Amino acid sequence: VLHVVRYNRNQLPELIEQINASGYGLTLGVHTRIDETIAQVTGSAHVGNLYVNRNMVGAVVGVQPFGGEGLSGTGPKAGGPLYLYRLLANRPESALAV
């Protein structure tokens, strides 16, 4: 399924807010030649997988870790550089006091 959305260029921030507010954030793709648009989307979209100017399928296990945000995923990408943090837990400083 391909969901295509046409939007007014100056309404891109509101569109990204709507996407973020949906609660889902597995994958988002954007095709554009405008660097400002790329910066806006990559800087503010809360998704697990963000593709710019390429197809959105075919992630290779061990090469392109896969994960999601919100209702669409489990957090940091398994195998990705931030995955270890998901396994850590904070301890209160009082538990560390000697």
C-alpha cells in the first residue's frame, strides 16, 4: 500500500505534527529535491525508519536494523547503535551510596 499525500509547502510543519500525533511511526519516506524539505522531515518526524529519495522496502538484516516508534514498534532498532540503551535501567543514586 502506498499512501501519497499532497500538501502545501508552507504547511509541512503542520503535516509532520499530524503524522507524529497519529501515534504510529514505523516507516516514512519522502521524495524531494529540496534540501530544506529533507532537513524539516528528518529533523522532526518521529519514526523508526526514515527513507529519503529511495524505496522503502527491503531492509537487509545485519546491515539496516529495523525498529519503530509509538504504536508501530518496540523502540530502538535491534542491532542498531542505540539498542543497548534499551536494555539498561537507571538505579536511584541512594542505591549506589556506600
